[in-house]
Amino acid sequence: MRLTTLHRILIASGVLLGILFALWSAHQFTKTDDIVHVVIASLSGITSVALAIYLKRFTARVRAESTPAPTHAESSDANSTG
């Protein structure tokens, strides 16, 4: 397993756990009416969205780096005519 694959798995796990924690905190607020649970749920949700955006950009960058660069037809024509 490549290190980038492990990194993506860990970040995706962080996103999932952040969403679950936000939902749990929101549920705790309904039970206790303590405003701190709303703050925690909001921060956890914002952090999960930020991690999801990071994961999307990281995955796109890794795919862009792993695809081979296209060859130019002009450079092969110049070598064959000279």
C-alpha cells in the first residue's frame, strides 16, 4: 500500500468520524439544552467539510502527478525529418 493511499484512508476516516461526532453533539444538545454542544457540533461539522475539501484536492493532485505527460507530435516529427 502506498503512503498516499493510507493518507486518503485516514483523512476519509476523519471526515466520517467528524460528521458522526457533530451528529452526536447535536443530539446531546437536544437532551441537555447546553449551548456548548451546539458549538462543538458546528466546529466539528466545519472541520469535516474542510477535511473533505482537502481530501478532494489531495486526490486530484495525486492523480494529476501519476498520469504520464502527453507526448507532442511535433517533437517526434522533428526527429524523424532531420
